[in-house]
Amino acid sequence: MDLASATNGNGNGFVPNTRERLVKSVPQPAIHRLSDAEFFATDEHGTAKPSVRVLRDHFFREGRLTEEHALYIVEHATKLLSQEPNMVEVQGPVTICGDIHGQYYDLMKLFDVGGPLTDNSYLFLGDYVDRGCFGIECLLYLYTLKLWFPHKFTLLRGNHECRHLTEYFTFKRECLHKYSLRVYEACCQSFLALPVAALVDGRFFCVHGGLSPELFQLSDIINLNRFTEPGSRGLLCDLLWSDPIVNFGHEDEHGVPKGTTFLHNQTRGCSFYYTYEAACQFLERNGLLGIVRGHEAQDAGYVMHRKTPTKKFPSVITIFSAPNYLDVYHNRAAILKYANKNITIRQYNASPHPYWLPNFQNAFTWSLPFVGTKITEMLLAILAICSEEELEDTDSEDEKEKEKPDADGDSEMRNARTLGLSTPEDIARRRQEIKNKIIAVGRMQRVFQLLREEAESASELVDAEVGEAGPGLGLGPSALGVQRQVRQNIHNFEDARRSDMLNERLPSLPPSPSPSSVPSTPGSIPPIPVPSPLIPSLSMRIPGRDPTEGLNMEYLIRQTLEDSGAGEDVERLADRIAFRGGGTRVTRPAGLKRHGTV
Ligand SMILES: [Mn+2]
């Protein structure tokens, strides 16, 4: 049974029980916080650690932890990660995994496909959070595994593991919604501690983004200070942000001069593209076989780039482990299994996951603009109950009345006296007050319209799996209509990638960064155009505003009230109605009454 027919009673006299779950096939979320006894398990040395099995199932059922337990995991993981070198040495056999991006339910599938940690090591290449709605669950689960298997479980830093991107995209908002600012701050501290590269069996260089013109020897990474925000240039930034050039391995056929190694990365708005030549030189210089990196969505979940001339092995392998990325890319995910000097790729598809409204809104907040628009529309409709002609008509009648001298003053003065207004100034003030009220209603309608557009566009690329249930819930068909339209317009991986291109960029850095996020070279940040159509939400586009403040209703109201150009119709209407005279006329316009008696 679908929700729409359930709530409407589907005409069979069925009255839903509001105390029971209407859609029983959707399991009830776990609403209780785990007790210490449930949360902790003991390892073989009798040390208490968060239970992997309990957390896995609890998170799967959308359960949350106490702030204390969440902080326990993040802080203990931070301590452990801080002790690791910038470049971790990993021994095979190992399963190498690319971007996860908050897709917890797909991460569970990844571990099904990858196999248990008892007979297998894991190396993750970063980007655990942002975009998907389950970033904190991914992070807490991965950190818990790190606590249990510190030497068999390696987590590298991705470009999203930083303050700037998590504020711009979804992770900060998610933390504030599900946990607290304290938990978010602890996560930011843990990001600083994540190592930035790994060397598998001394043969494979593993990193989130790729190479840098500042990277000659592997020792350049060892000497790096990684405990800082990456900024928009420099070695740390490049390791996390760079990409192989488009047409990598075939550059000369596309007009890239021979000998080119690094070019400005236009897709990202920072860092570099590295060429096949740059990759081959780097591998030769350091006696390596290949580069394994994540950072770019792939239709098949992976891509093997051109082989090196000397070792006949793919110079670069890109691996991406978030299937059906953002619910619209239609891509498969992949992990790379390296064992006995052999590489095997395992692919998997997306798993179903619970739906979140844009920006973690609840249904009431989300639908408020729809309700608001309707109410203000009704108010305006009541005020506009007489037509333009009728108003013109009564205007001229009034003027005629005014021309006639009246012993008792004109009709307006009569009206005014009943309202206790004695002087023409009082009447003028009263008129202005009424006019202002009507204008305010009109502008509130615009505010709600904007909020509604906001709620619709805030969906990023996220599609509505429950789209069909929308109209039945009366939440306003147009919002879900937009989401359906997004679904209709994105048919395949290429469509999604093109639409989402701007979100792959480094968002412009704040003009005056806080001390904790000062990049290594302050003042040298190039101006980066802010992408507009598909970035997370309008509130994030407002410079200097905290993106986690929600829908910024206050800001919208102020903007709308300052905006004098629009809403002329409302103003004209307000003029007309207010200038009819006393307050009672507003709810019972004179025009209508007179017209009605004709
Ligand atoms: Mn990335």
C-alpha cells in the first residue's frame, strides 16, 4: 500500500491508525541511544572498544549514538591517526577503496564484496563525507574499524576531509542535525590527523587526487606538515585535488605540447592536471609500478589509464566506490583487490537507503513555504476581491462625492470619525498604515515563494525516491515535480557528471579565514567563481552567511522588503484599498458592496 492512498483513506472507508506505521515494509528507525553495555565490546586483551557489529546494525537502522560515544570514537581514532606517518606503508593482500561520500548503505555492500578484515587489509583513499546524507555514520564506522585493526585498516585524507568543504557541502549540517557542533569540531580535528598517502608493497603510490609539481621524491611527502587545512595551493592541496589530464595518455593528439607535465586544473579551480609524461617520470624516478587514486566518479567504478612503456602496468588507476553517486550518476562502484602481485577489480551496484529531505529538513520545515505561499495568496485574493474596473469606478464616484460640498464633511471624514481619526494627518497616517500592511502581505508571499524555490533547488542532484507519495501528502506537487524533472533530465552517467561539474570545484575560500583555517600562503588565493545552479542551497550562496543556519528566512525577508522594484501589483492594490478610507473597508471593500446592489 502506498502512503498516499493510506493517508487519504483510499475511499474504502479505511481509517488509518495514526499510532501504527503505515508502511510496514519500511523498518522503524532505531530511536534509542546505545547504553555503555551495548556500545562497548572487549577485544582479545580485555580492552573495551566500540562494538563493530552493534554499530553496523544500529547505524543501518538509522540509530544514533550519545554525543559521548561519538566523541569517544572520533577522539580515539584521532589519537591513533596522529601517530601515523604522512605516507603509510601497507602490505598486501589489500583491498583498495575509492570515494564513499556519505553512502553508508553502499559502504556496507563494499565490505560484503571486499570480505572480512580477518583475512584482508583495507586501504581507503579518502572522501568519506559530504554529498551523501550518511557521512557521520560512514566516518564513525570506519574509525571504529581503525580502532580494532590499526595496522590492517588504513584511512587516507580526501579533499572533502577539511573544514571548508564540509561547511560548503553537507557534512557540517549533517553533524549539527544528528549530533552537535562538538562532534563536528572533533571530526575536523580528526581530518587533520589523516595520513595523505600510502605505499602498497613498495610498488603502488596511493593518494586521493594525485601528483604535484612539488612532488619529486616520496621523501617530499614525508617532510610535509599535514596537520593543517589544505588551502588552495601547495603539495598538500595537490595530493588531495589533482587529476590526470583529460585524454591522459593521448595528450599529443589533443594539442598538448610534448614535454608538458602539469597544467592548471580548470575543473577544480585549483591544483593541476598531470599528464601521462608526468606520471611516467614520477614512477621511474621513484621505482614504482603505478598510481592508485580516487577523486573522480567513474561509470564502471574504475578506469585503468595508459600503461607505462617500461613496466607495462597502468600508470594511473582511478577507483570510485560510491555506486549511483548522489542517487543520479547511474555508475557502478568498484574496489581493487591486490593479492599475490595480482590486481582484481570487484564491482557492485547501489543499495537502497533511507530518504532525507534537502538539508536534513523535517517535513514541517520543508512544507512551511508551501503553506505560507497558499495563505498569503488567499489573503491577497481576499484583498483583491474587487476588480480593477470596479476600483476605477468607485474612485470616480468618490471624486464626484468629494466635489459635492457636504455639511458633515465628505464620506471619508464620516468614516474617519467612527475610527477616532480627527485630522487629515491622522487619516493620511491611517491610510499609510493600511497600505503598509497590505504591502507586507504581498511581500510575505514573495518570501514564501523564495523559500519554496529554495526548498526545491536545495535538493542538489538528490532525487526523490518517495516522489510518488508527495502529492498525496499535500506537500505541494511542484517541489517533488522539480525533483522528478531532475530525474528525467539525467539519463546517464555523462548527463549527471556534466550537471554536477561545478560541485567538483573548490568553492571560493572565505575572504578572511579564521586562524584555524589559514592556508599556507594567505592572500594568494586566486579568485574562484562561485558555481551557481547546482550548489547545495541558496543559503550557502549568501556570502558571509553560515551555511548551517538553515533557510535564512530572516535574510530573505530583509532582502524582499528592501527590494522595491518587484511586487508593483501588490503596491498598486494596496494603494487602492488603503485609499478607500477606514479599516473596515479592507475586509469588506466598498466596491464590492456597491457593485452588489446594482
Ligand atoms: Mn575528491
